[in-house]
Amino acid sequence: MNKLLFQKIIAQTSDSPIALEISDTEGCYINTTDGKNYLDFISGIAVSSLGHNHPKIIQALHDQIDKHLHVMVYGEFIQKPQIEFAELLIQQLPDSLEQIYLVNSGTEAVEGALKLAKKSTGRTKLVAFKNSYHGDTHGSLSVTGRDVYRDPYLPLLPNVHFGEFNEDSALQLIDTNTAAVILEPIQGEGGIIPAHKKWLESLKVKCDENGALLIFDEIQSGFGRTGKLFAFEHYEVTPDILCIAKAMGGGMPIGGFVSSTKVFQSFKYDPPLNHVTTFGGHPVSCAAAHANLKELLDGGYLQRAQKIEEIIKSTLKGEGIKEVRGVGAMLGLELETRDLTENVVNHCFEKGILLGWTLHSNTLVRLAPPLIITDDQLKIVTSTIMEGISIYY
């Protein structure tokens, strides 16, 4: 495939796309048409938690494709893949998270959650947090707390108020006019910043006192990446609405938002069908999501995420490294300078390792390996990172 043709007919989002031409993938590796193999240490941005082309997911795809593809817009027909996935997922969640609305992506999950909160409470005020990231559609962007994303698209939704993440001052923004408070339990694009447990507990209490719904965006942190199925389990704080996507489909596009039957009632009236999706809950994606979730639960991957954290944090130390923070296999490597960070990422790329800066961050490298990664593969990556740092100095 011609790179010039790629740049001509595929709309670009930067002047310098990586532009690897993919031939095939397997496990932790992405292979290109020029015969190179790249160890994927960002999992397609926290998507491929079971690696690429996991055989159980591939088999589930084949089995469903042989039966049917799209048959009707979401929610009208009974489709076995939707039921099987939803039942298994709901069984893993607290009792109050008892129904799921299936969509196609993370930003759609956030859009739906915001609409659900406004519809069920009859309120319009939203509280979000600085340095957050919730997606690029207008509603999701409206609650994203970084001006670099927001400014080109102003004006956005009105009546959105931003507080400081992990600061008690943010609690004062929540009142009886608030429909919802939305946050990532671990901020992703904002720098891999975990919430403080006591602060999150206080936030939940303040929401309950004022009748506001608490929305957790676990699009990046969900499905085993932190060593729990969902990050909120570390905090023992249950949201009123849970947004999920990314690793949910094992590489297939799917997302969802989960809440109580009571909250979801508001989608049924004034008018009926007031939130709809054509392709949400696509049977092929649901079949993949079901196979993916079964494997995550049965294969010891939650414990593996904890081991990955232990190995990386014990290995990446020394000159040039400010901090490795995060939980499980959702980690951020903070380096001393922008130049050092760029050199390390480029050095690893030349050695066949895909790392990633968080978007618009100068010194933080996202570390989000597939949960199937071996100790030997981890050693290759960490030693190459350390090699890149030593070359720079």
C-alpha cells in the first residue's frame, strides 16, 4: 500500500502519523508489511488486554458471523450475544448496577450517561474535573477538563463546572441543581492520576446528599487493567452510572453504560425511544465481548496485572525517572524532560517496541501492556527503556 495514497484518501489527525503498514498481528506483536515485528506495549491504547487475535475471541467471532450480523436497531430484538455478555457482566457488578445500555464506543457511552443523568434527575448542571478526558464528541468534550481539546470547539454544553481532582474544594460544586458528577477513578490522558480513596468516598456522600448521580468513566481503566475488573473496586465506592468500552470487546468496537433499573426508566418515556442507536450492541461485537470477559475472569489476568505493576515499578528506577505511577497495568512513566521522553520513545520504537505519550503531555509515557505479556517480554521492554535513558545521558 502506498503511503502517499494513505495520506491522500484517509483523513489525517496529525502531520506525522506513525504510518506503520500492518500485515497481521499475534499475541503481543504487531507485524508490518516490510517484515518488522513490534511489541505492542500500549495495547492499541488499552484495548487489546488479551493481546491481538486471541483464539477464543476469534472463534467467537466466526461462530456469530455464521449466524447473523445486524438485524435491528438496539433494544428491539432479543439477540443471544447481547444477553450472554450482559448477564455475565452484571453478575460481576454490585446489585445497583443491574442494566446495561450497549453502544459502539467510549465517547458514546459518556454521551448516553450524561443524557441519562439529565433525563432521570430533571436537572442540567454537570460537575467534572480539570485534566480529565472523556472523549471527543460535543457532550463528552464538554466535560473534558483540558482546554487544548476544548478551545477549538467552543461553545460547548452550558452549565458545566470544573473542580480540582482530589481536592475537597470540588465538593462545594455539588448542590441540589446537579444532575451528575463525572470523573475517571484513575485519570488517563491527564497523567495516570489515581483518585484518593477518602476523597472519592466524600464525593459519593456529597452526591447522595444532593440527589446527584455519580458517573465513573472506566473506559480506559476497566476490564482488568488495574488488577480488578473495574478500578472502582479498589475504592469500594460504587457509581450510579458506569461507562465502559476499550478493552470490553477484545479488539472489536463496543461500549456501554451501566446503571439501575430505576434510573434507566427515564429512557422509556417523554418520549419513548428518546435515546437510540442503530449499531449499539452489534451481535458480533457482543460475541467478542462475551468471550473476552469469560477469558479475563477465568485466566488469572487480574492477578497478572498486579504482577506487571510489581515488575515495572521495581525495574524502572534511576537517573532521568521521576516516577512510575498508576495501578496494575495502567501505569505512567514520568521522565525528567521532554527531550528525554522523546528520545526514549523513539529509541524503543527503533528497537521494535511501541510506547505512547499520553496526548499533549511532554514527559509522561503511557505503559499499558497486554495482560498476556510474559516476564521475558517485560524484561525486554524495561531494559530497552533503561538503555534509552542511559544513551541520552
